[in-house]
Amino acid sequence: MTTTSSRTQHGPPLHPGEYFRVDPNGPEAHTDPVAVAVQHLVPFLGLRAVLPVPDSPTRQWVFRYESYLEEGKEKGEGHLRVKEPEYFLAEVDTGLDGDSRLVRGARPLSEWASLAGLGQLLAFLPIPDLQNKDGASHYWAFHIKDGQLVFRNIEIKHSSGYPDTVKHNDRPVAGEFASLDGIGLITSFMPVPEEEKTGGVNRFRVFSYDREWKLMVRTISIKDGGSHEDSLIEPDSPVTEAEWEAALDGVTQLGPVVPVVPKPTDPADIFRFNILHFKPGWEATLRTIEVKKGARAFTVKRQDSPLNTVSRFFGEVVGFLRDLVGKISEWLSAAWNEITQFVNGVTTYFHAAAGRLGSLAAGRPATGEDR
């Protein structure tokens, strides 16, 4: 299975109207054509980013790109269309087993003045020393626009309706963030436990995909202050290495990483995060990982569970994926069957032709079967 999209530093272009075709010579067509053909779009299907409501410990805005398949004029051709992005408001209970509820249904992203003209949203990063300051909070919004990784500074006020504005418009990450130099496609940021606001320095782990679509992680630091000086602490390494091997084993298509808000009775020396990711077949899944105070290696606290079984709200957000993957599978299967029948017919013809040539070479007349 191939795509006509070309690779860039940040992967293939991520925009509506991705175009795919069946390649009968592609060995991957015999394995998992859906996952291979559109694997780079999986992180952008269903859940794209989660942004905590600034003055609420339990409310979150969830951003979604809903996709659908538009079949092409010829067999094996099609366009994966992306609808206008939407956002939801959710309430998530504290603790490991906290349930989530829909507070307000899907609304267009165009309601956010600060996100006007956004490309493909990747993730939000809270600006460390500008949280809950003077009645507002600031965030960097990272996105892909015109094939370039860019970011903008947005402000959300802590008042009715949460008015939002752009404080600094889009700038390229290259040259502005030394700590993100050479990074691929960012999928999420994760605060480093115990290393937030330590001596005016804040550390984050950044998950991204490299050019080969391998999931990588690096550690960066950002200082408080006007310039927010940043540094690379640990360069990219695969999540298959020791520190992450147990916690992220089997995670290849990573979505948002969301801190679990602890209950008052939860141990103070344990930090937990919900990992939202997609399994083959685009099954939206949730896993909870944890790390103890003073330790580096994370472990799995809650094993993978289908998102619709652990969260009614998130299950609703990604519900369209079940229909989409079914239709794409059916579409690709029909196209592949037609190509296979054609190839089999050609193969039979050449086998018969080879038999006739063999008979002639041996000086034997061609039989009726040969004809």
C-alpha cells in the first residue's frame, strides 16, 4: 500500500484530502493495508490534544479531527477527507478510576480566536511561569502549517466564557526552540515529575515521530522569565529503551499524554499519567503509567483498555473511527481482490504460454490443453 504523499522532515503532509492507491507489488499489502497506508494519520484521528481548563482541576477541552473516506473514480483510489476540527468540554474525576463525562458536545474550533488559521494541531505546552497569572494562563500551541513546524503563544483568561487571544503569532520552531532542534512530528508533552519549577527551571519530555515513524522521546528544560530560555537535556531515544520499555511496550501510535489528577487520599510519592494511543485497526486505547518519587523508570499501573469501556465520553469522541476503519477495510479489500484476480489471470496465461513453448522446444505438438 502506498501513498502519493512525500516525506518531509515532519513526515508526509498532514492535510485534508490525503490520496492513496493500492500497490500490487507492495509486500505490506499482504499484512495490514489500512495501518500501513495511512499510519501517519492515525495520531490525528479522533483525539488530537487535551488542554486542561486553566482554573479547573477536573475539566478538559478535547480537540478532535473527524475523518471520512471518499472513494476515488478508479478501484484502489480514494481520498481520506478531514472535517473541520472540533472541540469538546469534559469533566474527569480525580484518581486512577475517575470517570469522564461530556459537559458540552462538539463545537467548531473556529470559536477559538487564538487558534484562527491553525494548521494541523499537534499539542499544547503550558508556558511555565505564566499559569494562573493576573487572571490568565498562557500556552504554546504547536502545529504543522504549510509543511513547517510552527508555534504560537495564546492567552486564556480565567473569566466567563474563557476569552482567548493570540499574544504572539506563528513562528517556526527551528531557530526559536534550541531544545527542539531536529525534532520530527510532535505528538505530546509530558511534565517531568519533581522537576517542575525547580530553581526556576521546568523539565518536560517530548514525544515525537522520526522520519521512519518510530516513536521517540527527548527531555528538555525551559527557564522561567521573559525569554524562556530552553535547553536539550537528553536527546531523542526510542521509547523501546529501558526507561520506557515496560511502560510503553507496544505503543506505536501515541496520542495525548494526560496527567492523572490525584485524589486527596492518593500516595503523594506516586505520579500517574494516562496514555491515549491507537492499536492496529485504529482501536482507541487507554493505559495508565506511573513512576515513584526519585525513580526514572515508569511502570504500567492499568493495562490497555478500549477507550469506550473506560470512558463514555472519550468513547463517544472516537466513535466514528469504528465506521471509518470498517469502510476503509472493505474498500481496500475490494480493490485488492480485483487486482489479485487480474494478477492471477495474467499468471495463468503466462504459465500456459510457458507450457506451449516447452512443448514446441521438445518437438511435441501442442495438445488441446496447451491450446
